[in-house]
Amino acid sequence: MELRQLEVLISIADHGSFSGAARALSTVQSNVSAHISRLEKELATSLVDRSSGRLTEDGALVVERARRVLNQVQDIAADVHSKDQDVEGETMLGSIGTTGRWLMPKFLPQLATQFPKIRVTITEGSTLNLMPRLLNGSLDAAILHFPIEDDNLLSTPLFAEDLVLLVHSNHDWAKLDKITVKELSSRPLLLPPKNNSLRKILDRAAGSQRLVLTPQAEIDGIRMLTSLAFEGFGAAVVPATAAPSWIKGEFKRVAISELPRRVVGLVQRARPLPSKSTVAVAALIRETISKYGDKQPGVHIGKGAFPLNRTA
């Protein structure tokens, strides 16, 4: 198997045909066909449907892995030619939306100043959606909600954040500075669905007091939960960073001291070793959070941040 064969297959996937791949690679269609035929013979499977130019199921699998292989080859070249003070290369970074919302405006200018030759592609998603991409290599690192339990991944806590009640200023609870879980159980709430990690935290907290939280609506997405609370549709329990310090409006954050803090951290694969650009990006993320994290309402950094359970 040759790298050129993988490049040709990826080009077919990107351009939809043998002729399109040939034009993109500045070669002739017969060369493209020859590369694919040799690769198919070696793998003993069909990779491209000749009638449609589309990848077969096996072809799509090979392309997914081939992209990772070529990215790693590029990382090797970038690492060899990079000096510690002049790192260059590409990094694919995932981030949960609540963290990305306040962190990226601080992180990206620092990255442009300190490492102008590093190219970062940022993908927003939930922990549940980003984990498979991290494991299959399409992400180099990700900022996720802990706990992360996978022997193939290395996790470093970054900060802990309070879970808060978010209500419109016209809501009855907007008069409160603190609220108990018992009070939360007294009326319907905007809640995540039952399989969501935040919902599990809330249900455990209520269950420990033999209480049940009643959903006004079940919303799969912190951003939508937050928006509905902002608009006065109902009351929602969200991570503190869902309503960062720079957002202004007619809403109130109400503390819920009985709930544990949510821990957010940086996660990377144990193997292969990260490229210099990924190492530099990870270090800069930690540095940025150390500098700006405790300026965000409800965010805690440092040694005292991570005991998960708090007393009322």
C-alpha cells in the first residue's frame, strides 16, 4: 500500500469521480484508475463503484483511515522542521459549546500571537458526539465534560463549574439568590433528556432526597435550554458557562449549592503521541484557562476546584 494510492482514493471521495480526481491531482484518468485497481487488488475488495464514482462501504472506511494516516505524515514533517519557538502544523480540536463560547475568544488571539504557523480547526459538539471522533483520530484533542472512562484516552481536568438555575427576570424564582433541590421539584423545569449526563446528575440529586424533577419540556442541547430560559419559556438548570460573563439581558443566575460541580477537561488519545502543534495548543489552552477561567461566573480553577461534591 502506497501513500499515493491513498491520496488518489481521497481525491475520488472529495471530487466524486475518477476524472475529477485526475484534474485535482494534475494527472490523467488512467493513472487514477491504475492506482485504485492496485489498491483494490491488495485489499481484496472493491473501493469505488465504477458506475456512479461513489465509494463503496469498504471504500468509505479506507478513506476515513487514510485521511488520518496522511494527517499524521504531515505532522511528522511539520514536527521535524519545527523549532520549539516556531511550531507549525495542523490540529483538529473539539470543544463542548459552553466552554468554547467563553474560551475561544480568549484562546484564538493568543494562538495567533504565540504560534502563528499553527492551523487549528475547531469542531463544536456534545461530549457524546465528540468522543467517537477523538477515538477514531479525526480529532487530535477535545475539551469535554468529565468523567471520561476509556483506557485509550488521557484526560486532564481544566476547571470545575457550578450548575445554576437560569430564569428570566420576570420568573418568580428570579427574586432568589439560592434555591434548593426540594424547591426545584415543586414545579416543572426545562430539562435535558434522561440519557444526558446533566440529567443524570439532576435526577441523582433529587433521588437522594426521594424527590422527582418534573420536565416542562425535555431539550437535548445546552444552548437551546439556555435560550429558552433567556426568553422566559421556563426555568433551566445549566452549567455556569452556558451564561458567560459578557452576556447581558433580563435573566438571573440562581445558585444551587446542593449540586456537584461539573468538571471540564482536555482529552487526548494515549497513542499515537500528539504532534508538536497539538502539544502547543493543549499547553496554550491550559494557560488561557489559568489566566481567565476564574473571571467567568461560576468557574473554579486550581487545587480547590475539583472536589466534586459540595456541602450546602
